Amino acid sequence: MQNLVISALALVFSLVGIIIAWLAWRNARQTLLHQTVVSLENEYRLAEMLFAVKTLWDFYETHGASNLGQKYLEEYSRDNAWVASLPKDERIKAEASTLHCQRRIVSHFFEKVARLYFAKVIPKKIVFNIWPKNDLRIIPTILIPMETALAQELSGPTPAIRHRNLKRLYDDAP
């Protein structure tokens, strides 16, 4: 009888331990989600990101969709020549102002969002409440055409996995 009572108490304490561990895991997951979302929102709100997004849309509106990749490559070549002509101590600041750098800022940001979304770190509802389809429109309209042209120009393969994830992020948006 005493063994039965001890076994029952052990079972109860084990169940309580499992419940406490599950609650701690859930709390840690919620904290991670909150920290991740706040970090992404803060990054997206930066003036640097606003400038990058605006620069890309301005370039698109100036050149249109039909020759966007080619016009991007022309700008890329001009910017590279300009930056290379500067004294070394001025190049980093100049590079930061190039269209290529602005594209990288936006592209890498949305790649990060896509990775976190597909890893199920950030739920669909949260991702698309913060970045609706209209905000993600920059992916198929500007980023993918520019990056495809650049990859072809540099004799490399099109970054298919990155583009697939970015395109899926856009396509999943309601």
C-alpha cells in the first residue's frame, strides 16, 4: 500500500514537472517571438530602410518594368566605377548610397523575414499584418528582376533558393 502511495505521488509530481516545463517552454517561445518581431519592426522602421525602399521604387518608376534588369546593371556599373574612382577613405560612405546597396538592404531584410516565416518562428498572421502584400510587392516587381540580371551578368546562377523563398513569401500573403 505504501508503495502505491509513493508511486502515485511520484506520478503527480512528474505531471506537475511536465506542466511546469511546458509552460516555461511556451513562455520562452513567446518571448523569442516578441523579441524577433520587435527587432524586425525596428529594422523596417529605420530611415535607412525607408530610403532604400523609396530609392528602389523611384528607380522602378523612372525606368519601368520592361528593362529594369538592364537599367539596374547600367546603374551598377556606373556606381562601381564612381566608387572605385574615390579615395579609399570615402568609398564606404559612397558605396552605402549606391542602388546596389539599397537593393541589398531591402532584399536581405525580406530574406530574413522569409526564413523566420518558413521556420515557423513568426506565424503567418503576424507576418502579414506587419508586411501586407502591398509592401511585399517590391519582391517580384523589383528585387527578383534586379537580382536575376545581376546574377546573369556576374556569370553565376540565378539565386533560385533565395528567389523561391522571397516569391513564396509574396505568394503566401493574403
